[in-house]
Amino acid sequence: MELQFMKHTPGEKLTMLRQKARRSKAETAGLLNLTLHVYVALEEDFLYPSDMMFHKIAKLYGITYDQLLAVGEPP
């Protein structure tokens, strides 16, 4: 039997990174030049981040784009 893992959504990844950095949603939104409303929509998966936004988020957390996509995923 093959073991399958649940993939995390982009919003779940953003939440994990933000919580690990101990930042509020409002603080993170400001650092990304977003309104709080838009940032919350990203974390709640109502909006999907653009490729450019993924790169901005990765830069904010000091990781690469590929590392961002791998956050919370099994090795």
C-alpha cells in the first residue's frame, strides 16, 4: 500500500511561515505592501498568490521560491 500525504494549500503555508516568524497578519500584510483584507484572503485561500507575490513572500522570509513551495511538505 502506498502512503499518501496531504498537500498544504498556499494559505496554510503562509500561515505556517507567519506564525514561525511570530508576526501578526497586519504586520505581515504591511511588509508585503498589501491591505490586511487582501492578506487575510491569501491566508484563507480565497485568493491565490501570483508568481510575483510568491517571490515577494519568499524574499520576506529569506527563503527561495522552491523552498516556499516545499514548506510543510514531506521530504
